[in-house]
Amino acid sequence: TLPCSRPPCADLRKQARQLENELDLKLVSFSKLCTSYSSTRDGRRDRYSSDTTPLLNGSSQDRMFETMAVEIEQLLGKLTGINDKMAEYTNSAGVPSLNAALMHTLQRHRDILQDYTHEFHKTKANFLAIRERENLLGSVRKDIESYKSGSGVNNRRTELFLKEHEHLRNSDRLIEETISIAMATKENMTSQRGMLKSIQSKMNTLANRFPAVNSLIQRINLRKRRDSFILGGIIGVCTILLLLYAFH
């Protein structure tokens, strides 16, 4: 028998699967919408020099995004409630073996919910970032276009303004690259400093050990000399005694 095959857990599990399938389809459509929005905006930026007509589908895509985001948030809330109910049932199951299996099933549903939530927030954040950037660039373009159409004879100034704007963008990019290089250099220097400290510590340890080794070697040499003197004295005494015994 499956760990979650009897009411009410079976009904909760069925509802959780239905919500997960529905969320999976919604998230796929949501991701496609964001990708389409980004591609459309990039194409519009590429054609800006020759086409300054506002994008007709922009407002409809924004409304579709808001609608799908609300629907997905509602589905995530429902799935969270189902998981909470399953957790209450698991805590009240009472049978240890059955409870362990239910906990495994509940954890799997929680992991799926967490993955869906993370994917939704990531896609939503990317969409909002693209839209905010497009709105900012659109405002700048609108100001430039208004300035160009209003001045007419000041095309030279407009060109200079656009060039200055491009220079500023290039400067910002160079600054970011310089900061990145500086941060990488700082990390390398920090790592090298740590390595040098480690080497210095090892050298200090060896330096502290060498006096002890030298002292030990000196003691060994003194004992060898003492043993040599004693052995030489014994041999000399024995030799004298033998000679006395031989000539006696």
C-alpha cells in the first residue's frame, strides 16, 4: 500500500499533483512570454535608428504579464496550503513507518514547490528588469527625439549630444571593467598574503625546532666522546694488566 493512498492524504496528494502540473504549464508560458518580450524589445532597439514608432504589443504584453503573475502567485499559495495540510496529516499519522514514508512524500512536494517558487521569482525579476530598462531608454529616446524635432537646425548639437551619451556609456563600461580587475587583483593579493603568512609560520616553526635539534646532536656527541674515553681507559687498563701478568 502506498504511504499516501488513503483519504484524506490521497485527495491532498491528488490536488497537489494537479496544482503542480498546472503550475508547470503556467511557468513555461510565463517564461516564453518574458523571452518573447525581451526579443521584441531587443529588435526594437536595433531598428530604433529607422523606426521610432512605439511598440503596439507592449501594453498587451504588460497586461498579460500581470495577469499570469497573479495566477501563478495564486497557484503557489494554493499549493502551499495543500502542503501545509499534508504536513498536519503527517504529524497526526501516528504510525512510525507510515509517518516516515509520508514525510518523504511531503518533502518531495515541498522541493517541487520551492523550485517553482524560485523559477517564478527569477523569471519575474528578469521581466521587470527588462521592462524598467526599456522604459528608461524609451524616456531618453523620447527626449532626444523631441529635442531633434523641436530644434531642427541644431542637428549638430544633437549629434554631439548622442556622441557624448555614447562616450559616457563607454566610460561606464570601462569603469566597471577596471573595478572588476581591481577586485580580482585584491583577491589574488589577499590569497598571496595568506600563503606568505603560512610560509612564514612554517619557517618560524622550523627555526624554533632547529635549536632543539642542535642541542640534541651536541648531547649525543658528548655521550659518544664520554663512552669512547671510558672504553679507551678500560682497554688501556686491561692491556697494562696483561703486560704485568705476562712479565711477572
